[in-house]
Amino acid sequence: MGSRASLALRRQGSPFTGIGPVLVKELADHLSSVRMLVLTLFVIAFGAFPVASSLQTLRTVVDPNSFLFLRIFTLEPEQVGISFVAALNFIIPLMAIGLGFDSVNSEFNRRTLSRVLSQPIYRDALLMGKFLAGLATFAVVLVALWLMVFGAGLLLLGVPPRGVEVARGVGFLVVAIAYGGIWLAISMLFSVLLRSPATSALCALGLWLFFLLLWPQLASAIVSGAAAGEIRSVEDYAALQDLAMGLMRLSPGTLFSEAVLALLSPETRTLGPMLPAQMRGAILGAPLPFDQSLLLIWPQITGLIAGMIVVFAAAYVVFQRQEVRA
């Protein structure tokens, strides 16, 4: 009898049964919500000023080999003082947190979670569907923004982008989506842990501000403590710099900034201090091929994707162990 009862309690079919309806429903809710409209207008308005100022500056450039379309993203106009990529470094976490901070706890508060799970939908499919819907919504906004930037550049600069510029731009888009995926997973983790949407939003925003403002200072203090002794050789200096870069790369924002720097600035040959031995045979100012830039930032891309998976896995484990009652 015990074996028959255990067989009856086993789940039938795939644990992801029902992920399609959840994904479609959540995606429709996101795209049609007032919150989505506000976030989209915020992203467009916040990024329009750097792009417009950059295009006005780049219209005076006559060098056809200067990667004009990539400089739209990285140029810091004097009128604004911030580049489009730097603006995105602020916008992306805020938008991702705005999409996920109440994705699960709102179901608890409305007493609808038990009703949803009473259907042939497992918890696996519910959480995965919500995450994929948020990531898809985020990707739609970024792709639209990316197309608008390239379209504005095509109209105002009067020259089409080269193939390598489009490839690097697509790579930048993938990195930006992965960066947003980390903060979406973090916001969903707090949404699973905390019942109050306001508290989960504040915790996610507090973690973002910690990595943005406090973590660089803490990392600098740790490196200063490790460098209490005198630096007597190049190896000691290189080890100290490796420690500093390793600590800074615990922040998702640092990984995003480094990956974007190598993709949108083809002249970048290293993401850390460059030793004289690394300059042998290098032509100053010569751009790296696209595949070499990808190899340079492969650890950063892997770190972003791995961080997103790890945080989502933590939210998944916590959600699976929670009690769900009407």
C-alpha cells in the first residue's frame, strides 16, 4: 500500500507542463500594464538626451573608419555629461526590478496562488513562466530602444552601419539582456522571500545601491588592507591589481561595464592594467577583430549568465519549499 501511495503522489508528465499559458498570460499582462508604459517612457526619455547629443557631435566626424554607430553608445557629450551606455547602467536594474518585485508575493496577497496551482500547472512552470515573461518583456524594450538608436543614427549620420558594427551592437544587446536578467532574478528572489511588494522592492533597490555606491569603497578598503606591506616587484603589483579587479567583478555592474567597453570600443585590448610585455607587437589604436573582443569578455558574459542562473535557482528552491494555502 505504501508503494502505491508513493506512486500516486508522484508528478505525472513534465514538471514544466503549463509553462506556455503562464508565459503568454504574464507577457500580456506586462505589455498591457500601465507600469510597462511608465517604464518604457522612462527608458526612452532617459536615453534620448545622450543619444541626441552624441549624434549632433558625430555629424561633424568625416572619418569612415571611426565606428560611428558604436560611438553613439559610448560618446559622452559635453551638454549631457553621460554616455548612453552609462545611462543604461542605471536604467536596466531599475526596469528589471520594476518588472519582478511583485511577481510572486502579489499572488499570495491576492489569494490566487493556490487557485493557479490547483490547475495542471506545477510550481516549476509557474516560476519559470513568470521569469521568462519578465525577461521577454525586458528584451522587447531593449530591442526597440536599440533599433531606435540605430535608426536615428542612420537618418542623421547619413551612412549605413558596417557589418562589424551591427555584430558588436547585437553582442551589446545580448550582454544588456543578461545584465537585466540578473536583477530580474534578484527581484523575484525577494518577491519569493518577502510577502510585502514594497519591502521586496526596497530590498532589491538597496542591493543595487550597495553594489553601485558602497561596494567599490569596500573593495578599495580590502585592497588597501592587503597592500599593507611594500610592493617590491611587478608581480606584487600585478597580484594586487588582480585582487582589486576580482573584488570589483563581484558586482554585476562591473561585469556589464567591462563587457560593453570591449564590445563598443574595438581598440580595447585588456580590461585590467596593461604590462609592457603585453604591448609587444601591438599596433596602437588598431581595433581588435570581433572574435578577439568576444574572447576578451567571455568570462564577463559567462559570469552574467551564471549569476542569473544561480539567483533564479535560489528563488526556485525557496519557492518549492513554501507552503501555499488559500
